[in-house]
Amino acid sequence: MGQNLADRSSNERWQQRVNYYMEVEMDVETNKFYGTQKLDYTNNSPDELNQVFYHLYFNAFQPGSMMDVRSRTIADPDRRVRDRISKLSEDEIGYQKITSLKQNGADVKYEVVGTVLEVKLNQPIKPGETVTFDMVWNGQVPLQIRRSGRDNREGVRYSMAQWFPKLAEYDYQGWHADEYIGREFYGVWGDYELKLTIDKDYVVGGTGYLQNPQEIGHGYEDEGQEVNKKVVNGKLTWHFIAPDVHDFMWAADPDYLHNKLTMKNGIVLHFFHQKGQNEENWEKLRPLTEMSFEYANKYFGQYPYKQFSVIQGGDGGMEYPMSTLITGQRGSLLGVTIHESMHDWYHGVLGSNEALHPWMDEGFTSYASSRISSHIRYETTDAEKPETTIENIGSRSGQGSYLSSAKSGREEALSTHSDHYDYNGIYSAAAYGKGAVWMSQMGYVIGEEARDKGLLEYFNQWKFKHPNPNDVLRVFEEVSGLELDWYNEYFVFTTKQIDYAVGEVVGEGGKTNITLNKVGKMPMPIDVVVTYKDGTKEVHYMALRMMRGEKPAETNDKRIVHEDWPWTNPTYNFSVDRPISDIASVVIDPSGRMADVDKENNKWAAEKLEEKK
């Protein structure tokens, strides 16, 4: 696949590198933890670095933090947060406190500014140089409010996400030391090693491969393997290694049940949930998760790790490398598991800057999840898979929320930084909805086959390389042979909308003249399906002139390719070689893949107009 395509990612995008070694001891009585961190940081950029930044995410869970203020002042606050941070007591807040930080053995100056640690280096880090930072820190786990924390509403003790001081990413755009106010993440790839010491009764799951299962038990050991727990002062030390990840999450609870499923390709799926809670649905989830992974491997790229863990915890569903946290008492666990596990492709492996381009993660994940859910529904129920016709080609994933946003008057461009949307609801409609439309509509623009080829090529070219909006678009240009810069220029960087209408349909003797109107400001290639009263159909196709080509035919219906439509022209006229009395309907994009904001004007039906006398 892709052997004839240019892989520009290998020579145009350098990556910084981190290697973490952390030892952490958890006190389950006080909810405090104490850690040391050795971080080897390699500067693969062409720039000399005079400072570095760490994220201290737990500091967001304090009254007066930016997350607190934002949630209390935005028009539509996240219902999980609202004013809850402002009401936390001293033993309920979160924090990460640095007690020592050294660069290559020498103390460095640092300052804590909200959720960011600003570090002034003694010596600059030169291009190609690796330096070692040694840190001693301690933290307190906040009461569970957003993603991270203790004692969530289902009683899970610890959902430990964004829990350690984490070096910020530096890329071709510079430093990304964003404050944490509740949105998205961006991290540096590297190898993580964690030794976690916690009360012996706790079961731990999350990112990483357990290195000492014979000392731990709790279902990690292989069949027949003898367990010899090394309990010291009532605690066990769990030793995890995670290669090539940009974050590390763990969760722990004394009541976790741990089940495993080994897929045919050797990937091990782990499931952790509390005893006596929704156990029937957790059992049903295991083989369905395997089906999801099999489909994703085929259509979206091969999952590169040896395991994945689905863990009860958090406040809904949230993705992390090699793992996810989901609330476990919902009626069905499948939808949230499909969505969060698919994030491991777009968040975990491709790793776009979610703060700047959340739609490249949330949107593409939503699109993929929709396809997987449909596949599993057809495979496990009596649902009949539709025939391949122009009316049901592909997916309309995300259109509902996007179109509602587009008609609301509040829509903001997809290029908006995730933290700076005026409304939470508009952010969700953009990142999840319009981002999914970006991908499903790409199937309409270049054809489903080329779009699917592009999905695999995108993953294979850009895994572990932080692609941006131009990178993904260039892949689809390569697989289709079409020029697509206009697609991002309109659909990502503006809120201009798509609206095409069937105008006049006029019979003139043995022919019928059809006028199409471009009502909206965003241009698109157009499929028009003319259905005749005898049941036959014709697809009339008008590419955009600036595409510099056409997509291939997608059905067995007769297709007529007309002259390209220049984007400047508000109308387009074409004729069919049959009288109007033969025509039952004229429909723009009956597949519904084009995100047209007014689909009511997309159709002309015979009973609506009479033949011109």
C-alpha cells in the first residue's frame, strides 16, 4: 500500500524524544503520592533551547484556577464541572508540588505558573543533544471532577490521568505550554517506565506492560504461573514499561475484576471493572471489542501495541495510550468503548496537536467509530446491510450536530483553538461533528475507495509524527490525484456553508434543461441523479474546475461527466436527452454525504412543475 506515494513525513518532520523513569508511592489513606522522575530529553529540533516547560495538570483542580474560572464564566459550562472546583476543600483539591529539579545534576531555576512549570536552563540544549532532568515531587489526588481524580460517582478510587509533571511539546511551531482548562492534550513520544507502590489490595490497570506479574497476581499472571507476591509494609510495587507513547494513565481500585481476551493476532485486551456492577454487559463487551479492533486494523491501520485496557473510571469516556477510562454503569458499554479505543489510532498513534486541531482526533475518531458500530450491528444482528446505491454510499457521520451548529448563528471555524471556543456546545459540534463530516464528505469528493485508501496511507505515513491539517489533506490528494487545497480553505478555516439547489427544470421538445444554483458560499463538486419514471437512473457529475480532475464513478448507474463548474459561477445549466414527461425526479447528492445546510431545495419532483408549453 502506498509504495508509489511520496512519504514526505520522513524528511519534513522531526520529533523531540522523552524517556521517563518514575518511582511513585501512593498513600491511599491521605490520597497523597510522592515521586521521583528521571527524564532524558533529546532535542531533535534544529533550534537551541534555553528553557523548557512542564504541565502540572492537577493544579487545575484548585479554587480560582483558570479551569475553575472558565467553567464558571462560559455560557454553557460542562455539567460535570460547573462550580465544583470553587467548592473544593484543602483535602479535596489537586496539586503537584516540585521540591527539586536538576539539569545534568545541577539545580535549575523554576517557577510554577498555574498549571505550567517554567524552567530556565543553566545551559541551553543544543540540536541533537540529550540532557537529563531529575525531579522530586509530590501530589494530591483531587476529588474526581474532570477526567482525573479519586472517588468518582461510581466509587472507583483512583483515575490517575494527567497525574505527573509532564514535559511540554516543542515542535516546528515552537513550545506548546498551554494552561489546562479542561480541553485537549499534546505530548512528546517516548518510553515510560513506572514503579508504582500502592496498598496490596488494589488492582491496577492502564498504559504499559506489567513487568512483574508473578509478584502481583490479580489476573496478570499467565495460566499456570506461580504467584509469589512481594508485599512490603502492606504494599506491592507494580512495574510497568510503555514504549513509544506520549502519556501514561493508570487506575486503581480494591474491587476491580480483571479479565483478559487474547485476539487471534496476539493483542491482549484487558478489562477492569468493579465487582457486582453491570457484569453482564462487561462480559458481552469483550468479544465485541475484539471485533472492533479487527475492523480498525483492516480499514484504519494496524494497532502497533501488544495490549489495550478498558477500565471503569473517570467521568464518562476518555482516551489514553493503550487504554481508556469509561464509566461502567451505563446500559451499553460498546459505543463508548469503540469511540475511546479508536482514539488510540488518532490521538495515541498519529497524535495531532489536539489543542489546535481537535477535529483531527475527535472528528476522525467519531467517523471511524460510526463505521465500526455499523459493522458490528450488521454482523451481530438481523439487520440487513443496504445495497450499494447512490442513496446509501458511505457515511453521513457527524452531520446532525454540525448542521445544527451551522444554522445556530454561533458556529466558529474548525481552526479555532480548542480552549477558545465561545461555547462548549459549539466546540463539540465542531470537533466531533464537523470533524467527522470532514472525513465522510471526503468520500463524496474523491470517492469512497480513494478515501479508504487514504485513511490507511495517512496512518502509515504519519504515525508517531504529529500530522497537521495540510498533512492529512496532502495524503488524500496523492491517493486521488485531485487538487484539494480549497477543501481545507473553506471547510476548516472559514464557516462558509454548502447549499446547492435544483433551480428550473424545463422541458424543450425531446430534451430537458436543468439549472442548478449555488446558494451557499462553499463550492463543491456535484452529483445530480436523474430518475426516470421507468426506474432507470443517470448520474450527472460536475467536478469543481479547481479540483483539476474528477472522482471515479461510484455505482453501476449510467454516469455523464459534464464540463467542470467554476467556483465563481452561481448557476450551472445542463441538459438530459429525454423529455420532461419521462422524469420522475432530479436530486442533488441523494447519498446525503455532502453537508448541505438546506437539503429541502436539493430535489425537484415531477408533480411540482409542469412541462414548459
